[in-house]
Amino acid sequence: AALALFAFAFVAPHAPSAWPLAAGLIAFACVSAEVLVASAYAPRLPPRALFFALIPLGAMVGVALAGAAVSELAASMIVTLALLVLGTLTGGVVGNAIEEPGYLIVVAAVSALVDVFSVLHPGGPTAQLVQIEVATNVLILPWPILGTARIEPVLGVGDVAFAAIYAVATKRHALPMARTLGALAVGLVVTLVVVVATGVGVPALTFLGAAVVIAKPAARAVPRK
């Protein structure tokens, strides 16, 4: 993923100027592909594996503290690696801890409610963080914009983590992975459509969770216990 970003960043400034919307769509598609592939390969992990989250967290703090001392491209590559590792690591632990497929509807509902508040409420954590440049630079997956030298934030680490949760829970309960990844892709597309239509950031976890629950009957079968 970091090498793909490097290659795209090298080509992007030399490419013909793209229609801004088209350039944004390409960036969103590339980052979405990163998230889906990383989630598909996320392993089932025990809780003690969270100890290793200190490595990507340390990298993110290092980028934040280094500031302009690290080039934008190098920082973007480090952040990409760190967020994908941190998100799939978290997803690998939490997804593996989901004891029944029917619990996924609870995961989807709670994450949707929290994300709606976090993104849309003025006092929500996400709404506050996006106003802080250093936080945006280390908490959101970046991608170069075709036809420019800019590298812009696209999807947050929470989207990586929850995509990995759904994928790892799918592995644990031997459910069809293709259907899960297809549902996540649909959720990301719906997110993009809403963003383009409204012109504002929207809570992606709402659409990711809804797509997975709709696509997987087992996720809607809440155990009686």
C-alpha cells in the first residue's frame, strides 16, 4: 500500500489535470481498495496482540512530532502503513472475540450511532479532530490527487478497524468472505455517493455496518441468550 502510494505520488503531478471530482473518485477508490485488501488478510488475533499496537502508534506520534522535518510523501507512506496495521490489528482482536455471528448487528448498530454523533455533532470527536491539521495527517489514510502534487486525507482509521472486524468475524464463523467484502465495498460506494451529493463528510461506519447486516442473514440472527 505504501509503495502504491509512492508510485501514484510520483506520477500524479505529471498526469494531465483531471476533473476535480474524477480525481477525488480515483483517490477514494484506491484507498477503499487498500482497506478491503488489508481487511481480507487481517488475521484472527488474541487480546495480547494489542501490545503490538504500540509500534504503529509510535510511528504516528513520531510523524506528528517531526512535522515539516519529514517530507509529506514520506509521512504519508508511514501513516498509511501505521493506520493499516493499527486498524487490522484492532479488527483482528475484536473480530476474533465476537462469539456469535448475530452479534454483528449489535456491532453495526452501536458503531453507527457513535459514528453519527462523532462526525455530525459539532462537539463530536471526529468533528473536532478534522479541524486539527496534525490529527488529520496521522489519523486518516491519505492518497495523492491525480493532476496535482497534493496528498489528501480520505478514510479514517476507524473505517479500517471496523472493516477488519467484519472480515475477521467472517473468518471465525466460516461465513462467505466474498459476500462480506462485497458488502463493505457497497457500503464504501454508498458513502462516496452521499459525500458527493451532500458535499459534507458523512459517518461511513453507518453504511458499512448496514451493508454487512443486509448482506449476511447470519448477522441478523441474534442469539436468544
